[in-house]
Amino acid sequence: MPLANVDVLHGIVNGSTFISEFTSLSVSPSVQPFLSHSAGHMYPQHADVMKQLPEIRFTTPQIKSILDLTDDDGIADLSAANTDLHFKLAADQSNRGASASLIHYRYRAAKAFLILERITAGHDTDAQAQCRLICSYDGTNAPLVYAGSLAVAGTLATAEHYVLGEVHINGSEVDGPQSLDIDYQQNILQAGGSGELFNTFHCQMQSTPRATIAVMNALPWALGQAFDLSSVSLYLRKRGRAARVADATAEHIKFSATDGLGCIEGTNGDGMGPNITTVALNFIAPDATTAPLLVSSTAVAITT
């Protein structure tokens, strides 16, 4: 049979949030088949599904949209509204089918748990958020339901783009930061019971946020090979069309921390290029209720 249908990614909709900028996306039903053999027989004679752990993974430059959902904890319960992943049908001998046409399809999760796993940014590379959507059983609806012959929802736009901004450690601005990697190190419990095929309970068991910064010089050694953190400010700088958004304009993103341990991981160079020093910032909670790494604002001016 010749190829008749091709589809492309359209976006993820949850309530008023629409994610339409992606650098990668995967949908997995995570079916765990079970096969059984009769005694002494070469071939299996029984097959069933032991468990399913459906999830969606994606990376996106829409970091503000993600942080507005997940905030300081890096997680968000999306079960107040359906989470719909839309795909649009490409039109043969044309480009895309009309959004309102009943020809497209979607995956729907009635109960979804959003996990922010990582944020990366560079001096001159597009900042990205790496995310995971766990789809779980709500007692009625299957965790991830496919449906076709539908219109797509959401208006495509691409307005959220950032690069690495200023980095301040213990009250001093770091000279020459080149890249930033914030790893939330999420430990998520997925559990079920009573022989159900799908999990029904998900929660964050631990999160140990850690930032790694690459700096184009050896100056961070002045902080000490290991040093206490008393204040940290990490900025993502918003990009305008022709220039960077001005520092004083409240459109940037700021992360902050007040406690933890910094350490120099090393300085490397090849003899013909600049040295690159890697600094690791290991954040800890300053008290029993405050997260180690705070999303100070997703629309802020760059100061200190």
C-alpha cells in the first residue's frame, strides 16, 4: 500500500497553557508484555500485558510557560484539565490540513503529572527545558487515549526564546559564563495497587537541584576550591528580534538560592584556546519549607 498519510507535531494543550515550540518529543505507551511457557516447551503459549507506564517526553524553549506551571518544586499537577497532545495531518500536494478540519488526531491524558527535569542555556545557544509528562489512571479513563478525525486546538506561536544571562555568586558577578545546566535530579514515585494495569499514584520523593556553570577563564578559583553559598542569582536573558531585551525590562527569568556548597570541578584548555572552568553549585534548603532553588520570577529585570 503506498503512503497516504503523514502527520506533524502541533502542540500540547492544558487549560490556558499551549506549548507549541519543541526541539524534541516522544510518546511512549511503555507496554510491558508478559510471556509464559508451558513446562519443557520451546515456545511461549501465553501473552498478556503486565503493566503500562505511558508518558510523554519533550524539550522546549518555552521555559517561562513551563516554570509558570512547575514553579520552585519543578513539578505540576495538570489533572484539573485534560492534557492534549495534538498532531496535524499534512496535506498531500500542499502543506498542512486546515486546523478546523476534522482530519487530525490527538493523545489525551485526563490525569497528568508534569516534571521539569533540566534546563540548559548557553551564551549564544537557545535555552531549553527538558520535561516529562507522566500519564496515570484516574479510575475511569485510560492514562493515554488516542482519538482521530478531530480539529486541533491552540494557535501556533514562537515567542519565548532565551540565552544565558548574568550569573552572580555570593554577591559578585561571574565573568564570562558560557553555559548553564540546571539539573533538578528528580526522584519520582510511580505506584499502583490491587492488580491494576496502570499506576494511580505519582509524587515527588526527592529533588536535589544542582547547577553547573562553564566559565571562560580561571577566575572562579578565587572563590575557593569548595565554598559556602550565601547568595546565587542565575538569569536567563530574553531575546528580542533585533537585539537582546534590555536588562531593565521585566521579561527575563531569574533563579535564586541562599544556601549550599559550591565547588570547582576543574579547568581545561588545549594550549591554543582559552581556559574553561567548570563550577558546580549544589543547593540545599535554607529551612524546612523553602525549596533549595527558587524561581524568583519569570518576568524580571536583570539586576543582581
